[in-house]
Amino acid sequence: MTSAMTSTTAPIIDIRNLSKSFGETEVLRDVSLSVRPSEVVVIIGPSGSGKSTLLRCCNALEVPQKGAITVCETELVRDGVVLPEKQLNALRTQVGMVFQSFNLFPHLSVLHNVTVGPRMLSGQSRDEAEARAMELLEKVGLANKATAHPAQLSGGQKQRVAIARALAMKPRVMLFDEPTSALDPELVGEVLGVMKTLAEEGMTMLIVTHEMSFARDVADRVLVMDGEIIEEGPPSEIFLSPQHARTQNFLKSVLTRS
């Protein structure tokens, strides 16, 4: 656990009374949530319940119409008004995000994909960025793929590169938006293994996932969403004795399929 994560008890992410609609469709209704340093919060719920939208609001990829979000002690958005672009971009360097799709640059090598952010956004030298990138590729088990291009990688390998790329910016919090949903089942474990290591090391994480066993093993708190947070608690409570009928039905459905 780093000193940055222990120096304050203020939330890394603080969401208050968030509401978001797309046209006439209300996706988020009065959502409030805090994530503290080194906490792993996992969001589960049925498709269309607003999970990914909530996550994307945390770095202003989606802008809520109502409510406020503070990230890394900086107010990101309030009632539809977002930070000015320069400040927003600076704040985003502290918030790593890993998407369902890998979003790697296909024309760049793995090493270049991981170093491009630190060199362009943080002004790191090539040597410094590449040294850090190789440490991270070693961490995710892909140091031997540094010179490869994305087309030469499996889906699981691409996602691990995407995690290394996000970590290269030395973020204070990581957002994961269903990072295994696009993977073949046999490749899921290698990505979840990297995420478990990050949790053990004290990385603050807000994770949307449909991997229930992972949520049980790694989460400090589990939130169940259906347009709003309908239930939250430690994994033992949510998975063993859910109180809300919607949670009970959702878990029965997904656990039966798995």
C-alpha cells in the first residue's frame, strides 16, 4: 500500500445524488457512492441497470444531468457542468480505466502502447517510460511480448496490456468496465488474476463485472444496481443473504447460468 493511499481517509471517488438520462430513458436515479483509498468496490446487476454508465461518469466520459462527482479531491462535475478541459485531462491521468474492448493502438507495439501515455501526457523520457513499461509488462506476465503488435495477441493478452497501459500513468484509482466480457472463457482467469494482484497490493478499484466468484473473492463491498443502488454490503451478505427481491432474482439467474 503506497503512502498516497494511506495519507488521507477522504474518498478517492465521492458521488452524490447522481442522475443520468439518455433522452427520455432514465438510466441512473439519485445514486450516491463513496470509494475510499485501497477499497475494492464491485458493481453487479442486470444488463441495462446503469453500471457502465455510472463508471463512465467517474471520468466524465458520460456527463450526468444532476448530482456531483468528486475524484481525487477534485470536483469533476456538478449538475451537468464539467471541469475545464485542461483540468479534466490532468485529473484523468489519476484515473486509470480498462474497457470491455481493449482500445489498443493496432499500429504500435505492445511496449509503445504502454509508453505513449506517460511520454505524451506526463513528459517522461523514453528511457524512463520504457523501464516502467517493462516492469508493468513483467507484472502482467507479458514482458516477452513487448515487441509484438496487438494483432499477434490473444484477447486475454490484449486486456492485460490494456491494464499495464492504464497502470503506466500511476493512477490513484482504477475503473474496470466488464474487463472480461469480450474474452473467451479460458482467457478470463489470466485477466482476473492480474486484478486480484492489484487488489492485494492496495490499488483502489471500482469494478463492473459479471464474474460473481471474482466479486466474492476480491470485493470489500458489492453494490447491486438497477438504475439505483438497491443493495450493498460485504460479499458474504450480498451473496449468502441478499435482502432485496431484485437481488435475489438476479443472483439466482446468474449463478444458475454459471
